[in-house]
Amino acid sequence: MTQISPEQNRFLDQISDLICRYGLRLPALIALESGRPLAFLGGQALWVAQPALSLFVSGQTLRQMAGLLESSDAVAALAARLEAREV
């Protein structure tokens, strides 16, 4: 089990806030739980698509999201944050 860095914790807080602000808490939880085995592949796909996606999203955000998806601990921490939120 790897430790989640303070930077990753801040990013997880930002992502969970954004997901909840747009009312996507439940769909995000479903996607995280059902796609947990594929999360690593999603991170790899972000690395491959980064040049095209960087036209719409900052490169730093893409790198952080790819790193989050590649870490099963970070994915579990995001799911735990979303589950702890009030509906």
C-alpha cells in the first residue's frame, strides 16, 4: 500500500468538490467502483491522449488525474471522500 502525498490529497479534495458541485457524486461512485480494475488503464489512456486533451485542460491537471488513476490507493481515497459527502 502506497502513501498518498499531500499534493495528491489536495487534488483529491478539489476533484471531489468539483464532482459534488456538478451533482455527479453517484455516477462518479458507480464509475469508480465498477471500473476500479480498469483505472490504471484509464491513467495510461490519459498519458497517450495528453497532447490532444491539453488543448482543453491544463497539462498539470491531466498529469495529476493520470497519476490518481494509476494509484489504486488514490482511487480508493477519492471513492471514500465521495461516499463521506452528504447527498
